[in-house]
Amino acid sequence: MSYSYKIEQAIRAAAVLHKDQVRRGLVPIPYVAHLYAVATLISDYTEDEDTIVAALLHDTIEDTDYTPRELENDFGRNVADIVLGVTETENTEGADWATRKRKYLKQLKGAPEASLIVSAADKIHNMRNLIEEYYDAHARFMKDFGGTLEERVRVYQEISNILNRRLKNPILSEFNHVFEEYKKFIHHVQTKQS
């Protein structure tokens, strides 16, 4: 990653906006660690500053009071478009897990390629964390996260389908590899439930 003033501003904004948030999981890790991990992962696959900045800010609209207008004013239209391409929109507030994911998938189908890169990195990090943290904590996994196991695999499969159709970036190979590991993890959880 090529360090820049804009990236530093995004790091600071992410830290401030998510300062009181922690990741869901067995260990309470500051939420901003996820954002840094996604941006670092993306920097292995692109030097595009706006994509890296969007990675740092990809959950701000969804999980904080930061508005799309503030995002655009602070970081530009391109960053705002990338972030909005991976944001579960306002009209999903209060909706059940399956409805939110259907809307996210529909949105992802028309999102810019940079949004697809952010989505791939976000899902890679999420899947890796779930596998590592919950491998031996099946009941807690089911309690902590929405959707049935089948629904979770189906949503990730549809994300995979969208990415494999639309994304022309080497991150896709890593996503596909981690998704295969995730399916094995879900199978492991299913066998432990039986």
C-alpha cells in the first residue's frame, strides 16, 4: 500500500467513527481492526488509492451516523460510490437477515468493480475470522450470526457467482479458495449439530 494523506485521513475517520464498536465474536476485538485488515488485503491486489480508502470506510454508512453526503464531501464521489456499492441501504433497517442479504446481492450485481474488490476482501476476512474463531464453538456461532447454515452458504455462493462473473482482479482466486474453506467449515458445524 502506498501511504498517502487521503489514506491517513481514512484511517483516522474509521478509528473515530467506529471507536466504540467491537467485532461480533468470542473475543471482543475493536471493529476498526477489521477495516484495517480489509484495506491491507486489498493493497495486495490494487494500488488504487480510492479503493483502499473505501475499504477503510466500507462500513461507515451502514454502522455509524456518517452520511453518504459527508463521505462524499470528505473523500470524494468515487470513494462514496465504492462504499455505497457494498452498503446495506437504509431501507433494509429492521428487515430480517434474508431480506437484507437479498437486497445486498441485488445491489452488488450493479456495483462498480472497485466495490466488488472491497466486497471480496470483506468476505475473505469475515470467512477467515469465522473459521478460525468458531471452529470449535458451533453453538455460539449459530447464536452470534443470522441466517441458517444453508442460507449463509447460499448467500456466499451468490456473492461468489457475482464476483466470478464480473470481477477481473486476482483477489478473486483468494476469495474462491477461502470460500471453499468456509464451505468445509459449515459442513463441520452441520456434522457437529447432528
